[in-house]
Amino acid sequence: MALAGEAKRQVVVGNQVHKSDTGSPEVQIALLSSRIAELTQHFKTHKKDHSSRRGLLSLVAKRRRLLTYLKVNNPDRYKAVLTKLSIRH
């Protein structure tokens, strides 16, 4: 299940680069990270849900590609995203 409307709005507002930003890499990575966290919690109780696990792997791969893009094009923003979202401790 996707993020609820208000939760998604809070994630977007917390990671916007400018006022009307909804699609920057930072926002996309934040949305994917919150969805990945939800699915991780889901798998603690539903260990045999393999179809959703495939979706989780897809989300992780998409987030990795976005992080690589950001790392190549703007290393400062990349480091800021990693520290803000606590990715790759």
C-alpha cells in the first residue's frame, strides 16, 4: 500500500529544495526511504510475503540509482541527503 496522503505530504515538505518542489531527487529518495521502512516493518510479521519482497527490492534498486545520480551530479546534496535520512551510516 502506498503512503497515506498526509504522511506523503509531510515527507515532501520536509525534503523540498524549493517551495513547489515535488520531484527532485531528494524528495524521491525520501519517499522511497519511507516506503522501504514501512515494508521492512511489514516483513517482520509476514515473513513469507515474497511478492511484496520483490517490490521492496525494486524500491531499493530505484533509490540506489537515484543516490548514484545525485552522487555523480552534486556530491554536496548527496551527502546532505545521506545524513538527513540516516542512510549508509
